[in-house]
Amino acid sequence: MASFIIDVPVPSMGATATELNVIIIKVQAGDAVTKGQRLADLESDKSTFEFESPCDGTIHAVIGKPGATMQSGDPFVQIETSDESLRHLESKTAKAAGAGGTAAGAAGALIWTPKATRLAQEAGLDPATITDITATGPGNRVSGDDVQRYLSARRS
């Protein structure tokens, strides 16, 4: 069965808790994981909980960083798996090492947040063609603030 890489998102903790703090990460790239294995401890404004792997596989990249505040739905970790039930989470930015591509998460590969993509498009720019933006988010992610700084610098 062919493997593929999924983006495992930060979970939603309800309508009011949209931000979670990363307390500790228990895995690193290259680690084999099993479904239900503890990947990290996350904290909302009301509780701390264990974030578990949704499948068996191998950690491809850890995007979250200890001490970071992340939004629900943001990619937290990438896992290479063959679990077809998670195909809907397949990463758009990563290629499985065994699929003839290069490993994602390589230096220089930018990952755009939805907000950053929207802001760039509203400014008439195509995020896929922007290579000179500084990404300050975890895992080389371009945030909305990064796009605003980029646009301000272009106007100067």
C-alpha cells in the first residue's frame, strides 16, 4: 500500500477556545508512531490535554514548537502513513520520500496560512510566486502579519 503525508491539524477545543499553547512535544521527525500515541501536550485557556496521533506512521515534520500559540486547524505535525481513511488530510506541500520526491519541510519551503494566502490574493499577488517574503511562523509558515509587513515594505 502506498504511503502519503498528512497534515495533522491542531484540534478544536470548542467555539470559544481557538488558540492552543504548545507545552511539550514528545516526538521528532523520523519517529515511528502508533494510533493514539501521545504526540504533545497542548493547553487551552481552560485545560491541558494530551494530543494523540490519529494513525500509525512516521513523523515527517513537526511544525508546532514548544511555547508557541497555534490556531485550531493549523497544521501541527506531518505524518507519513498508509491509512486511506485519512487521505482527506493529505499534505499539499509535502511529498513522501518514497514517492520519488524530496522530503517536505526542507529549508526554504514556505507554508502559507489561509489568512496569509487570502491577504496576498487580495493584494493581487500569487503566493506561489512570492519567494522573498520572511516567514516567522513555526515550520517556515507565512502568517498574515508576514504578508502585511511584506506589502508595507513593497509600498516603501
